[in-house]
Amino acid sequence: MSPIDLDGIGRRLAELYKDDGEMRVKLLMKFTIVPDAEVTKIWTVWKTLLDSPELEKKLLKEFLQGKGDAHVGSSSVEAGGWLPSRKEMRQKLKCFWQALLRLDITVDSFLNLPENVFLLGRKRWGSSLYVRPCYRGIFDQMMELCSSPYTINQFLITGTPGIGKSFFAIVLMGWLVMEKKVTSIVFDYYETRYLFMFKGTDVDVVEGNKMDFKDVIDDDTAWWILDTDNFLDDRDANIVLLSSPDLKRYNKFVKLPSSTTLYMPVWTDDEIEKCRMQLYPHLSEARVEELVWKWGNVPRYVLKKADIAQAQTSLDNSITHCRWKDVIACIGGPDTAPHASHKLLHLEVVSDKYDKVTVKPASPYVVQKIEENGGKYHVKHLQKLVHLSIGMPMYAAAAGVFFESYAHRRLQEGGSFDVRPLGPSKEAPPKVIQLYDLKLKPCSNVCVFKELKEVKRKSKGIYYVPQNHNFPAVDAIMQPTLLFQMTTAQKTQVHLKGLQAVASRLRVQPPQLFFVVPNDIFMTFRFVPGIPQNIEQWVLKVPWM
């Protein structure tokens, strides 16, 4: 064992104090915080006493109390113990924890630390964070799995880059200590490892490297949280690995028998706006909406780096270098796709247990740019994607978004479209399906609306599109009677309240709701139950050019 081999020292301490974990931790802390030269001094004496446990323990007790010939106790620590930067960081972390443990961590609210106290002691992280509702959902799911008969206690937390997985680590650790009474947490952040030990509201902080505190992470009551690229080894502690989608980073981890993957969703519009108002008030609402239209709901780029030119141009750089085959590869295997792809395609959580996702284009801007890059081949690419999505659900969400954009463009251009009426399933199907011809004039204007009151009843030739692409019930409106909903799959229900609100804005009754579909499902699309009888149901085929 070399004089500064803390891993070896930890093993020997584990042998000497196998029944006294508190003493073992105190000694390991002491060896961690004193300079290498002092460790060398104590080892010079200690190695002469190996295999004499009573003498070893006596020496180590004196070392801990600052006595004895080695003289590496408190006086030397005061004189030249920690390096200033290490001592300062330890104090910052203690201040952070002491402040955090006095606060309530409440979802859908802001966690605000006192002045000059920073999240995990890091000034660039600031003193406030928004506690997203999904943090509680993911935490509760983790605790449920930990207590299940299968004892799942190794968690990969992943999701679209830039949505705050690192901040979740802070909330996670706070809840573990305050609610689950966890007393030991090892936290890996890049090349540094911290040991946090709790007793009530008191906390001890030790800083080490990636080879330290292995006796702690072999304790099945401890938690080991890694916000880093590298997972080194399986241990008995409860493990949480935070990572962007990248199988190379966590391939070893996901193969562990007690591991599972949970996904963090992208932010909602409401979450973005709350965070803007509280933490980024210098950004106007209009500016953030503009960035959301471009980036999607990723706070790193629409809030934190909104004014950083290099960050803002990185999206266009990614689009320029992204080919259609890269898009398809990312949809089919998001954790094996190039990192830049995740600026263009986001993971959308589709399960209240946070264990299932689908892949969708990040924003209307991204869809538009990918279409432009595809040129004359884009429609063929889209046709293949839609056909692929019918048999492979993983492609359905992305196919739906790209098809919606294409369908908007075709309807706005006007022309003649095949349509047919939809009747309740209890009615006998006609022997011959009657097709009709819907003629649309080219739109005089496209109006993007934020609120329904912006849809003018007396307008003519205006194609209304909701700003929010998750707007309930419809995707487009044309006076006096037309409602359009784009889809690449059979609908089983609609947002009834939203549909009724939209229908009330039409100038002429009854409303006509057209389900706009590709050729693949036009003849098989069926009546959708639950829609009021006063709203006519039709299906409209968008032809491929």
C-alpha cells in the first residue's frame, strides 16, 4: 500500500473496525482531509505495527486526537491541513446542507437558499431552483421500486439534455435525508467525490477522489449518486446514475440485475414561464416564446443560455449536419444516436411511472428546417416513416409531427381532397363507400393564435393554427365551418371540452371536424365515439406529392 493509497487505508480500517463503523468513518475522514505529507508520516509509523491490532488502534486513536510521535493531529491540521480550496469548498457545502435541511422542499415551488449560499456550494449554480412536479413523481417511483419484492435499487435517470437532471440530484438528496432519514450519501461530480454524513440537521462533508469511500458505497443503507460520465463498479449501496441518453456511458450499469431506467420529461410551457418570471425576469415573455418555438421546452437554451450567441447558433449547426438517416436512427435508438441529435429530437415521457418514452421532433422550427434540408426527397422520406410507424409504435410520435407539418402545408395551398363521412359503428357499413370532393382555395393568410378569442368569426380565407402544438382537440381552424385534426393512427377519443370550445368560435353551424390522414389509413379510419352529434365527423386524405 502506498502512503497515500486511501483505498488501501480504507480496507485496513474496515478490518480493524469492522464492528465500529463510526470510528472507521472518523478515521477515514481524517486521512482524507490531511495533506499527503502528513499521511506519509503516520504511515511510516503505522507500517511497523501492522498485524498488531491493539497497537494499531492505539496509534490511530492518538492520530485522531492529535497526539503521539507522528504528530499529525489537530495542530497540524490548523497549521497546514486542507488545501485552502478544499477547505473552502467543504465549508461551502456545509453551509449549503445546513440551509437546505432547514427548508421544506415543496413541488411546483422555488427552493431559495440564503444570500451567498449556493446550490451544492457552486456559485454558478445559483441559490434557487424550481422543484418540478416530476421530481416528486420520479422520487416516489424510486422509493416504490426500492420497497418492492424485486428490490430494484439502482436507477438510471435520463432524458433530453438540458432539462435539469443535475438539479434533481439536489432535491433527491434532500428528500432522502429529510424523509427517508438516510445518514450517508456519496456524491460523484465529474472527477470529485464527496461523502455527506448526516446526524439530524448536522452534516459532515469530506472531499475525495474516485477511489475513496468504497467502504461507504458497500453499505446497503447508503446512497451513491453519480452526476458524471463514468460508472465504475457495482456496489451494495442504492445507486442513482444521472446521464444524458448515451448507451456508451451506461451500458454496464443497465445490465446490472437490480437496475432500471426512469425518464425525466421535458418542461411544460407553464414550468418555463414560472422559471422565467422568478429566475430570468430580464427575458421577455415574447423572447422566451420565440426560443421555445425554436428549441422546444429546454430551459438550458430558452432561459439559461438565451443571450449566449454561440449556444443559440448550435441548433442550426446541428440541423446542418443532421441527415434524414440520423433522424430515423435517433427515433429508433435514442441512446445510440449522436449527441447533437438530441437538440433536434426530444424524449417525451408517455407513462405516469416515468418508464416509457417516445421520440418527437424538438419544435416546429426543427421540423421546418429538416423538411427544407430534405428538399425534393423529403416527401418520400416522410411517406416511408409514416408507413414504418404503422407497424412500429416507436416511430409513431415523430411520424405524426412530421405528417402534421406536411398536412398543414398541403391544406394551406388549397386544392381538391378526397373525403368521406364517418358514422357510428352501430350503423351498418355501406356496401359501397361514397367518396366526396372537398375543394379548398389557397389560404390568404396563416394566423398563429395563442388564445381562442383571436379566431375571428368574420374572417375569410385565414388558416388558424394554435401556437401551442399540444393545443387540445384540433390542429387548425378555417371559417366558417372547418376544423382539422391531423393524425397517422386511428383516434379513440378527443379532448371534448377543447373541441366544444373551438366549435363555438365557428361562424356557421354545424361544425365539420375533419380527421386529416395519410393514404395508408384513409379507407379504414372509423367514427370516433364521444363527440357530440351536432359536430359532423369526416376523414380527409392528404395525397403524397
